[in-house]
Amino acid sequence: TNNAEPTEGGTASFDPIRVQLSKLGERCCVAFACFAGGNPGPELLTSSYSIDQRVKLEHCKDDIQAGGDIVTIWKFVASTSKKHREGMAALCDYFKSKQRVGMVVTETYKLYMVPPDPAFLKGVNLLDPSLAEQQEGCILGVQVPHELLVEEEEGEDAAAPPQ
């Protein structure tokens, strides 16, 4: 089960979540998602994600900034087998070569897949140096709930003059 338990200081502790990652329908690797920061009460991740979209770093950065305290950071660490570690490395290399981050859109949130490369982290404004400590065999997942995006759009509509 995926249990979240608040700890002292308001941080959260989660059991690692086993996740199958795919890109454009092709399996990349099995990884374990571990809570790395942000919102201590996020919607829990599912057991598989197909990364079918990629976006510019600026798009991800804008959502992270708008999300503030409700954004959750996950660290996806590849399973220990050589096949899964190579699959994770290929996924990160792909995004680095395109200068993009992956994006998965679910019914309730967007999940951005960000290589833990210092230049990428700076590009999306994730400035915590601990996020870049482990670069090999992992990718960061930045979870931004849709409720934030809907509220922003409603706020913009409310400010528009009636027609």
C-alpha cells in the first residue's frame, strides 16, 4: 500500500511506489518513486506512466512557480537491473538532447519528468542542490495538480470585462 505519514516538521514519508515508465508506447524501465519534497499530502502516483509529450523547460517552470506549495517532487530511481538503469539513462539522455522535459497529463494532475541535471533544474527553477545529488539512474517527477491550473484560468476569466 502507498501510505503517507506526516513526520515532525511537516514533511511526509511515503513507501516507495513501483512504477513502469514508458515513452511513446515503448517500455523504458521500472523505477521506484520516492517523495523528494514539496506538498506533504499529494495525490499518490499510479503504477505506470506513458510519457507521450515533451515541453520546453519554461512551460514546466511556469507551472512550478504557479503551483507553489501544492507542487510535489518525486525522485524516480531505476530498479537495480542493468536493463532498467540503461532504460532510465536513455530516457534522461533523450530529454537532454531535445532540451525538453517529459510531461504526462492525468485526470487530476500533470507530471513533468525532469532529468536531475543541474542545468535542467536551474531551467525549471528547482534550486534545491540535493535534487541533483544522484544523477545516474534517476529522473525527477514534478507533480502539479490541475486544480491549480483551473483556479488560475477562472481568475483570469473573472478579471475580464463582460462582453
